[in-house]
Amino acid sequence: MSRVKISIVTIVLNDPIGLEVTLRSCLPLKNLMGDAYEHIVVDSSPEKHRELRDHSEFSYIKWMESSPQGIYPALNLGSRMATGRWLWHLNARDCLMNSDELFSILMSLEEESAEIIFSPVVLLRENSIIKKEIPDPIFKKNLIGQISLCHQGVLVSKDLFLRFNGFTETFRYLGDYDFWVRAYNSKILTQYINNFFAGYDAEGVSAQNAKGVVLEYFQILKQIHLNPREKICGYFKFSLMFIKYFILFPFLKTARIYKISKWAYRFIKS
């Protein structure tokens, strides 16, 4: 194969263990694809990862150094350097679960195929599967009232990525969701593949910042081209998310703290 088929873009900041997990999970795919495989690491803390950078096993990696500016600026930087037909954004601690499956998918894609390929993913904590996330095969339904598409489960055409000028860098948590919405609004051809090949870290930035995710979801939701019924559905889902993370969870947390404090006071007093 003369042309690079896939470019994996990984970003990392102060996480040598997580980065090694990701790189090693992708080695079988590298062995299957040879020169048709490319892996770019955007490293915002190169001294922390010096041992990995100097390791002969990872000599094929293209390393880029970048000052810490956020997830999406780093992903854009690596993606613009990529030479592959397909981009796959896999951050440190995310991993390739099934290299044979992904290899078969890549080999089956035609030159004139869809420009976004999406699939189910698994949610990982300490390398154990805690949840399977299965998107709706109809791309549009994953944008209304739910956030069920993450970049770890999506292959994006490099040509499309450049046409859309990459991820919107003003978003901290949902730059990928914003990209899917812009693709849908532009009537981009998509394809669903019902195969698990990716796992993503449950302790990632978005997973740990639910309130920020909800607020960005509301901002992006306003941009989707929807009919009135779909808009109602989307805003209803937003209302439930808002109540959950801004009212219910803080209330339960406060109630739990109050209960513990009251118990502690009685214990000390006795």
C-alpha cells in the first residue's frame, strides 16, 4: 500500500503510564498495516515521556511538542500534520481493543465511502470494561437529546477535517460533538459499523467535568438544524441534565455531608 490509510493522533500531558497503554494497544495494528499506518503524538510534557520517546519499539512514532493549550488545539495540531486518509483521535489511556476488527474495517472502506465512520465503544476504568456505549445507527439521533458519539469511536476523513477547519478550539469538553453537529448540518455522508474496536478512559477530562459538558451541550444544541419536535426533545434532555448536575447532585452531596457531620458530632459528644 503506497498511501497512509490511517493516522492515529494521540495527545498527552504528564502521563507516561497512560501513554504507554495507548501506544502498546496500537502496536498490533501497526504490525498489520506497515507503512499504511501512522501514529502522531502531540506531547505537551516531553521530558516526562523521554523514556518512551527514546524507546526503539516506538521509533515509528511522529512526536510533536506543544505547550499545554487544551484538548482540541492539540488534536488539531496533530491532525493537520497527519498524512493518512482517515484520522482517529485516541488520547493517552484510551486504547485499541481489537486491531483485527479495525484493520478489516479500514481495508473494506472504498475511496468514495462515507466521510465519517462511527461505531460503539467501551468505557474503561483501570483497564476493565465498566460500560458499553452503543450509538444509534442513524447519525442524527445521536445529536438530539444525548451525547453518545465520542471521538474514540469515530473515524474522520482527513479531507473533511480540513474542510471544516478541524475542531472548534473554544470548546473545552465537546469540541468533537460540535464537529459532528457541523457535519450533520452540512449533510455529510456517514456510516455506522456495529463493531467494538475502541475503549476510552472513564477518568478523562470530559467525564470529570459534567457541569462544563452540560453547558457546552446547550450552546451547541442551538446550532443543530432541527424541526420543532426535535428541538423540544433536545431541550427537554438538556433540562434533565441541568437538574441532575446543577440541582440534584449538589443537593445529595450537601445532604450527605450534613448527615456525616451530624453523626460525627454525636460520636464526639458521646
